[in-house]
Amino acid sequence: MEKQTKILLKRRLLIAAVIILCALLQLTEGYFPSLFGIHVFLLVPLCVCIAIFEGERWGAAFGIFAGALWDLSHGGGDGYNALLLFLICAVAGVLVRYLMQKNLVTSLVLSAAACLLYSILYVMFFISAQGIERPAYLFVRYYFPGAAFSFLLTFIFYFVIKNISKKYTVEY
């Protein structure tokens, strides 16, 4: 194997390990603290940061991987999380490639939008569509604060993925 291919393989395996670790923290009860019943979506801001540094193709691939782990843990098998994280990562990667720069502000903006979009769509498709009463209250009480706490973790994920990308850089 070429030296550059080995470096890329190490980088992508390390990113996959970070996704698996965050999936375990998010999806296993009691591993990551919840505040007043509000759960944090670790995988949404993580996947946005990955898409910013890996581009739209690999970002989307990692988004599908993270979403599939999330879907498998819920037992529903509907593919909602895989599809949504795929779309979020693909859009984030394209925006960074053509319109935005790779920096913390871009990461924060895209992560805030992704966390809010995830929460709104989840309430629309899984709370309102099932006829659960007071979906607006549930959104304001649980899902919006969950999106806000998830957004705050973007700072950590941005620097973790940036350091991985910097350490395992490939020169063409």
C-alpha cells in the first residue's frame, strides 16, 4: 500500500472509532448524563464536523454509518437517522467546499442548523404524526434544549476532528 493510502486509512478508521465511541455514549443509558430528562444528540454535531473536514462524499458516508448505528440501537429499522445524517453531512460538505471556509464559526453555524433541523423533523415525524398530545410543549421542553446542548458539544468535536485531520494529512 502507498504511504498516502495508509495515512488516509488510519484517519478514516480513527474517525469511525470516534463515531462508535460517541454512539455508545449517546445510545447507552447512563453513559452520558441527561439533564432534567433532556438527552443530547452527540452524533449530529460530530457528523457535521466530520463533513466539514472530510468533504461531502466521506462526510455523507460517515453520516450514513453514524445514522445506521443510531437506527440499529432503536430497533425500529426505519432508517430515519441514517437518511437525515446522510443529507446533513452531504449538504455541509458541499457548503464548505463551495461557499464557506473550514473554521469554527462555520462549524457552529452548520451544527446549530443541523441540531435544530433534526429536532424539528423528529417532532414532526415521530411525535406529531403519531398523535401524541402537545407536541409543541414536548419540543420546547425536551427537544429544543437537547438541540442546544448538542450544539454546545460542537466546540469539542470541531477540535477533535481538526486534530485528527491535521495529524493524518495527505499531501498530493
